[in-house]
Amino acid sequence: MSSYNASFYFAKQALLDTGWEDNVLFEVRNGAFTSIQPNCTVSDDLPETTAILNGPMLPTLANVHSHAFQRIMAGAAEVSLNPNDSFWSWRDLMYKTVQKLSPEDAQVIATQLYIDMLKAGYTQVGEFHYLHHAQQGKPYTQKAEMSLRLLDAANQSGIGLTLLPVLYSYSGFGGQSPNIGQARFIHTTDSYLALQQECKTAFASRRLNEDNKHKLGICFHSLRAVTKPQIETVLQVLEQNKVVHIHIAEQQKEVQDCLSWSRQRPVEWLHNEIGLSDRWCLIHATHLDSQELATIASSQAIAGLCPTTEANLGDGIFPAVDFEQAHGRWGIGSDSHVSLSIVEELRTLEYGQRLRDQQRNRLHRPEQNRIGDNLFTQALLGGNQACDVSLGLKVGCRADFMLLDDSHPFIAASQTADVLNRWLFACNENLVKDVFVAGAPVITNFRHRLEESSRQAFTQVIKKVMYDE
């Protein structure tokens, strides 16, 4: 009755897509939920292989935006070197750091990062991947070398990967020549399409895509890094059902530069010149006017919000209250990975709105007035769409789920309806005790099987890359 390799799982509390239910029996076949039966009891004639789960059972989330290599920088840029420190001064440090990374280093960083994401309750990650080449921009013999390192890291950790190889060709709007710090990122349209083909071939390999957890999407770094003909060519050549990600309107300077170049704001330009749809994930989209906000919402594109990174970089506050009222779709990502906590991302998103508006309880919808429940639900739905996956406690979805620690007083004592609010607004320690991906355990009692060896390897990479030891 206790084996976690079972095909059946029994949870006393489970957050289904229809809401909380008690005493739920789940059947898992081929990594997906095939049957979900609420209102069972342990005394019922349960299948012999049923595993009894301890703690509230929740769906896991997809992390819509990650730059894996930037994890090594977390906490290293909090020194004032410029009275006008901003994203742009932070970017200079990032360029210096990236020059030192080998493929082996990148895999070590990503492996530890993905383990930490799993421990937080993320089981799919949208990897916005633009570190393509060797130092000075020399291509590797295997053009997809760095992409394959991320695939290997995902397989080692057990997380699902939505790989988003980035087309990055220029340093500014209108096709300005790239600078030396960007040399490892740069592709032409043709070389980018060749990279996509190599990645597609790798994804077809069973070794690199166990349980079909991995997805391949399209990615443009930003409007300042590509041209309109490039976007049009890539969208025409590659499959029409792939998700498409892009950084947009993160900084006021970016908006002003776009206006100077085109007389249109970034989202306005993208909508008018290319067209938006539910394939698109607009990362940050921080600085919008009312028309752009309505455009994103009506197109059903995802706003990919990264609240802790946006706060760390001083980007600004996304207009989430207005976006919610327009029924906009959004997901969360950890971006530069100053935090890997679902709790911190969602709490920061809500608290930013409260601080700006000087009012409590901002992000709710007519159908859901509990803030934690609304935040978690929207992050689940938006993450699924942006990362091209189906997560959730629902028949047909991949059997990914997490269990919260029911020994914590706020979880043990609370009524079920209060669990998400208690977790997201009252707890600082990590309460994600167990995590399953495609029906298999990857985090057990807060630990990953590779935890010790991965941490040791990551420690050595930090010393080498950041401190030249």
C-alpha cells in the first residue's frame, strides 16, 4: 500500500480542476491520469498497488521563463557601482560572466537549477536559450551543443523542458550591429533554422525525450535583436503550432527606443506588423498603454510575468489588476533565478499591486475571490499554454503533482479552502515535500536523488566562474 511506483494514488485532499475534493483515487497509466474518483475511502476495495499520499495534493506548475546560466549570478549584482544602476548595468555583468562558461559548466548549472525548480513545485520549464556558441562567437562542432546540454540536464533532474532556442542577431532596433558581449548569442536566420532542425532531430531521440516530457518552441530575443523579415521567415518555415516567446516592453528605455525607431510601442508594433495569437508568450510586457493591454488580452497571448526578477532589476510593475479585469492570460517564470519559489513569485505579484494601489486583495476574478486560489489557477493555466503542456489534476493530463507538508501547523490545522492562501501568504519555508513527474517521484521528503553530487559540482563551478578559483 505504500509503494510510490504504484499505478494508483490515494489523496485525502486534492485540488482538481473543479476545485478541492476529499478522498480521491487517481489511476496513472503511461505517465498520465486515466481515472480520477473523488469520495473514496481507504476502507474501500482499493487496488492492491495503491499508494497512500500524505498532505494536500496540488498540480505542479510550468515555469514560463528561464535563463539557466544566469542562476550562477544570483546575489552577485547587489553592489552599487553606478548611482543610476538599472537593468542595463546589470546586463554588463551578465555579459562578463557568460564569457567564462563552458558547455560542461552550463550543464552543471542547469542540472542544479532544475533540481531546485522541482523542489519548488515546477515540473516544466520554458528555457529561453540564447547562449549558443563558444567564446568569441565560434560555433561548436555540434551546432546544438549548448541546447543538448540543457536537454541532458533536464533528463538528469527529471524535469520537463520546453526548449526555446533564441534568434538573436542585432544589438538594437533597426538591425544595429551586435556588440562583442553578445558574440556567443548571435545567429543569422539561416543558422537559426539549422539549429532548430538539429534540436528537432534530438527531440526525436528517445534518449533525449523520455516520457515525451520535452517540447520545442520558437523564440525571438526581443524586437531590438531581430528584424521583421527574420520574424516572418522563421514563422513561415517552422511548424505553425509551436509556441512563440519574446521579451517585450521590459524597460522604459526599450519602449522609448521602439517609438523612436518605428513610432509605435513594442506590443503595438508586434500586433500591427506581425500579429498576436494564443501561440505567443510576451515575456515581462511591463510597460503597456491601455490599448496594448487590451490587445494582449483579446489575442489570448500569455503575459509571461517574472515578479522577483522584475523587482530585482527595477523593471516596474505589470498592470495586473487591469489585465485581470480584461480576462488576460498570464504565467510566472523565475527568469534570472534570484528566487526559485512559486510562493515568492505569486506573493510578489500580488503585493506589488497592493503597494502601487494602496489597497488589499487585488488579483481576483468574479468566479474566484480567494487571492491565493486565483493566483495559483491562473499561473497553472498560463504556464500550460506558454510551455505547450497539460498539467493539472485532470484525466488526460500528465501525472505531475506535489504534496505539501501536512506537519506544518498552517497546513495541518487549516480547512481545505484556506490551504492555498495559508501556503502562499503565511509560509516562508519550503512546504513542497514530494513531487512527481509523469507518475514517478522526483522529490521525496524534500530531497532529490542527485542532490549531494549536483550541489558539489555547482559549488565548484561558482568558484571557478565567479571567483576564478
